[in-house]
Amino acid sequence: MTRIDLYKKGDYYYGFKSCGHAEGEFDKLVCSSISTLTQTLYFTLIDKLGLSESDIRDSQGDGMLKIEILKSDIFKRNDIQTCFEFMIKGIELIDEAYPGYLTLKKVEVQND
């Protein structure tokens, strides 16, 4: 099963971790769809919204991608929050169409 943790501080998303592999008849479709959404968010932040690689902490591994925007003045921007909402909506739609392949959890972080 693929697990996606969405990191929030208050009302603002600032990162996520996606890990694991979906299992079952539609595993390749679900995994590639999640990968497309998460990687598109990452590259949109850099290529279209002007964040530098120093603004983002990222790590990657087999079946895992984790990103965190490091500065609150950056992640609180409306355009960045809109991009997170697009990614989250896409993941929710995948979960509705293919239930049981992923878990989506919002993780509230209190400290800076």
C-alpha cells in the first residue's frame, strides 16, 4: 500500500512524504499516477513558482519521495497552497477510483 503523509503547520501545507508500493490489479496505474502528481508538484515549485533547491529539502529512494518547503514565508504563499490542493485533490480522486491502494494522512506539526 502507498502511504502519503501531508505535512501542515496551521492552515498551510509545507510538504509531504509518499512511500510504499500499491499492491493489486491496478498497482502500476495507482503508483504511476501518484508519482506523476507528487513529482509535478515538486517541479512546479521550482520551474514555475521560482523556488530554489535551497528552499526545499527533498529526499528520494525506492518508492519514496519526501519534500518540505523550509520557510514559512514561502509556503504560506497562495500559489503554493493552490499547487498542494491540486495534488491532494488528484490523490483523493485516485483513492476514490481505486480504494484500498493508498492511505492519505494529514500530519499537523506544531513547532517550527
